[in-house]
Amino acid sequence: MSEFLTTSGLGYSIEKIIKQARKRVIIISPFIQISRNYYERLMDAESRDVRVTIVFGKEELTTQQEDLLSEFEKLDLFFCDNLHAKCYLNENSALISSMNLYEFSQINNREMGLLIDRSSEPSVYDEIIKEAESIIKASSQLVSDSTPRRSEKSKQGTCIRCGTSIPLDPEKPLCRLCYNEWDRYGNPDYEEKYCHVCGKKEKTSIARPLCHQCFRNF
């Protein structure tokens, strides 16, 4: 049986979906701003060996959110640039909602949604799962449970001009010799040859020393 919910009930139900998950949690929300409470619930889920999948879109994550998400070991993170759907589900329940996983929405907005129980409405639940999987398939994966987290990333980078190995520091992406050459003119947008992180040939610069994919992952 479906249950109609408004703002406060939606927040409670999202937390309950995470708490009661035993195998998988899927969060689909164009805007992501994970509160401390949801962060702790997701961490608890991960400790139960629950697979956590998050799909977001519309705008880049803030540095604070990137730092939070980098602490998860079994997270699958996806980006979908035309995402507008909001859906939260585990293996037994699915919530279709107007509310983003965004603290502002939970505090300031009037929201509504429907909570669907798999046991009472299996066909509806299955349709939601199929659409969620379709959205995930159409999205770009940024992080998987096999992606090294920040603490595990190599501390070696690449000089964006000559390609030699240097300490990983996007604010200092040139070796000493190449920096001395660059410093004669000091143009931060001057085109260089390599990505500072992955070392692949790419049009980079002091202002943007990472290729697109490494920039997104970082």
C-alpha cells in the first residue's frame, strides 16, 4: 500500500530507508547536500555491508560534500546532467518524492511524495527499480567501490609541461625547471601538455592542471 507523505514525513522515511537497508540503498537526487545525520546513517549502512549508490546532477559537489563522500569505501557515485527525478529506495521500499537530498529543502520547502512498499505493491516497486537502474546506466560513474579513496591515492603527480614525475599538488603542477620557464611570463592560461594527476596528454594550464575526468574525481 502506498503512503502519502509531506515534508517532515519524507525526511523521516529517507532515514528509515537507509536504516532498514540490508543489501542496497539507491539515492537519486539532482541536488546533494548530505546532512550529518544522513552521513552517519549511510556510514552505518556501509558497516552492514550495504551497497550505497548515489546519482546526482545539476551542479558540482561542494568541497565539503566531496570530503564526506570520500570517506565511504563502498560507494558508487554517478553524475547525470539531465536528472530531475528524486527517488530513495532499498530492497523493500521506494520513495518517490519532490524533495532533493538537500538540507535547505528539508527545512524550508513544502514537499510531498509517495512511499511504496514492495510486499504490497510489487509491480509498482519493480517499475521503480527498473527506472532507477536505467538512470544509473545512463549516468557517468565518478566513484566506485574499487576506486582508490583520497587517502589511498598516489602522492606522485606529473609536470603538466614536460611530463616528469613530481609531488602531487594541483597548486604546483610544474617541475622546478618548467616553473622557472613559465614564471618569465606568468600566464596562468598558457596551454600545457599533460594532466597533473593521471599524466595523460591533455590540454591543461596552471589555472586548470587536471583533465576533465580527474577534475571531476578530485
